[in-house]
Amino acid sequence: MSPVAHIPSHRKPRRAASTRALRAGVTGGFLTLAVAGAAVPASATENNAAPAESTLEMPTVSATLASTAAQTADATQQAASDYELQAQQDQAAAHAKAAAKKAKAEADRKAKEAREAARKAAAERAAEAKAQAAKASRSAERTTLSTTSVSNASGNAATLISFLKAQLGKAYVLGSSGPSSYDCSGLTQAAFKQVGVSLPRVSQEQSTAGTPVSLDSLQPGDLLYWGSAGSAYHVGVYIGGGKFIGAQNSSTGIVERPLDYDMPTGAVRVL
């Protein structure tokens, strides 16, 4: 028999692993590491030996630590809520204080205005009452003087008044001097002419034609004027008893009126 040549089999040698695979797991607070592909004897690999494993202990998170952390988070959130609520309350209080201050200032202003209005009204009423009292006093004085004057009217004054009363009811016509109609200065000029006194034609000049007298010292026959002396716009004659006669206007004609009907500005004594 021919010998059979023995051809050796060439098994490719297992080379050492150049890389390592890491398998990790956590169980019960422990870290388990499995290292694969480490350089181990071929016989171990061939005998299906299990890869080497290493176990490292990790700290365990206790229930107490977790509870403390939760409580801390809750406390932080509550504190933030409290701060926010306090800020809102402080802001509301500031707004309320400002509104109250503004309302008080407005109330004080209105109260001051009311007091000032009341004071002014009281002062006006007092002034009006004083003026009325003074007017009544002057009127009473004039009435007393006038009554005495009427009883003592004689001579030229009596003649003058008699003429004026005879003209009552005649018409007022601007620029007329009688005998059927007159204007104010035409009537006074015609009346004084009856007693020999020549007056200027117009009221402005008649108001300065005699001696000025006070309205509280009037006598029958005194010439009355309205306006200022030298520029009077109306004239009449005082007849005593607190009355005067004058050619008033086209509506009334020549009339007899009390002084209070149209209080004159001044008077002059011509007789």
C-alpha cells in the first residue's frame, strides 16, 4: 500500500480580541459590568467559559433623601407664591392709599369752595341789607324834609309848582318847549320862566345852572338831574313830599312820580 500522505490541517489561530464589548446593568443599586472579547485562553473559549463580569456598588437613593428633596421643592414653590401674593397685596394697598389721598384732596377742595361760596353769599346779603337800610333811612329823611317843605312852599316855589302841575298829562315831544308838548329841558325852562328865571335850553347846561344841593336836603323848586353834572341826560323839578314832575318820555308824557321811581343823581338850587 502506498502510504497516504498526511496533510496537516492548518487551523487559523484565534487572535486576541483588540476590542472589548461592555455590557452593563443595574440591579438593586449595584452596577454589573460584563466585559466581552477580553484576551482569555483559547482553551477557556473553546470550553465555552462565560465572560468575566465585574460588579461595582452604586449609592442607593433612600426614601428619606427623596422625601427631603420633594419637601424642599414644595417649600421653594410655596415661598415664591407667598412673595408674589405679598407683592400683589402691597401694590393694591399702595393704589388704595393713593386713591384715598386723591379723594380726600378733592373733598377738601369742594368743601373749601362751598365755604367760600357761603361766605361770599353771606357778605352779599349783608351788603344788600345794609344798602336797603340806608336807602330806607334816606327816603324817610327826604319824606320828613319834603313834608315840611311843602307846607312852607310859597312865593316863587309855589308859582313854579302850580305851573308844573297844570302841564301834567301833556305829551312828550323831543325838542318841544310848549305849550301843548314838551321835552324834559323844555318843560323846566318854561316853568322857571314863570318866576323870572332864565335857564339854558338843554339839560347838560341846566345841571350846572344853580348851587349844588344834597338829595337829603331838597326843597320844593330845586332842579333835579340824572347823569353827571355838566353832562346830564334828563332833568325835572322837585315839588316836595318826596315827588317830582318831569317830561319823562313819549310813552308817559308829563307825569308826577316819587323819587324812588327813578332816583336822580343830583340837584341844584336855582330859586
